[in-house]
Amino acid sequence: MLKIKSSILWRLKAAIVCLGLLQVTACGFRPLFVGQETDDAVSGQQLIQEMASVFIDEIPDRIGQILRRSLVDRLTPKGEPENPHYRLFVNISSISTSEQAVRKDNLATRYLMTISVSYKLYSYPENELLVSDSFTGRSGYDVQRSPYATDVAEKAVKERLVKIIGDDIALRLAAFLKSYRPAENTVSDTEQPAGEKVSDEEKPQ
């Protein structure tokens, strides 16, 4: 049975507790609010619309496609936005596997997979960096009797881990968009750090 590293579970629980506003539904995340909405927070419907206006850039390789699909399911379940307000870049920095448990004869019985991911959210069409973050997810899997079964276990834990990472990114973006107000948060072109602006050639079609 696959086991998710405790740090991943802790991070997910912490994100959910901090947000206190999301429930999973068949069509993605649906915000829940209690009491009157304040001026510094968008309404539930507005948050759904803001999340649905995020254009998710392509992520290379098969595992990147799985991660992107996870993000699409959470942010834009009805399809890519026709008039995006934001553009999300996600990069899988590294995927590595290390021995987690070894027998007396030095043969590994369990491996630990580590996946590092970073992301940046830009306004669109202004192309100004709004928020960026990076984090590392870990999950273990047991060595099976046959090499084929071990490969299957490795593939399964990799796919499961990137889906968890996709959920984590969606939660963080929802928390940001909930309180984001462009008039106060947008950075002007003159204040934009070098190298942080997206070129016109990279705009979504």
C-alpha cells in the first residue's frame, strides 16, 4: 500500500485549515463563506470566476501533463478561459529517488521519491508577477518481488504525488486570489524586477 509522507499530509491539512473556505465538488473547488463578506475579500462566486480565469501554461513531459490536468480540474474545470486574467507557469524542478530502507545484505526494500516544483502567477495581459512559490513533495514505495511490479509502484506513487502537488498549488492560489485586489497589489512596469516579465511571444493564444 502506498504511503504518503507525513510532511505532505501536514502541508495539505495546514493549507485547508488556513483557507477554511474550500470544499471539493465534482466541478472543482467551491468556496464557502460564513457571514457577511468584507471589502477586502471577494465573494464566493467571484473567487470561482477568478480561479476559472487562470490560463495554465503547458508543463513538459508526461508527468507534467498529469500535473497540469490536476490543476485544470481544480482551477478551470469548464475548460481554458476565453478571456484570462492570469497566467500560471509551473516548473517541475527535479524528480529523484533515494533508498529509504535497506536490508542487511544492502538491498533496498523501500524507496523515497522527491519531487520539487515551483510556480509563478502573472497578471494578464499586463504580464506582471503577482506571486511565486516553490516546495518539495515526498512519498515512499516498497520494492516488490518482481522488477515490473516495482516499476508499477514507482509510476503510481509519482502520479499520485504530482496530483497532491496540484491540489496544493490550487489551494495556495485560491488563498491568494481570495484577498487579491489589483489596485493595491499590481506592481508598475518601472518597479518590475528584471527578468520577471513575460514577453509578448509567450502570451496565450
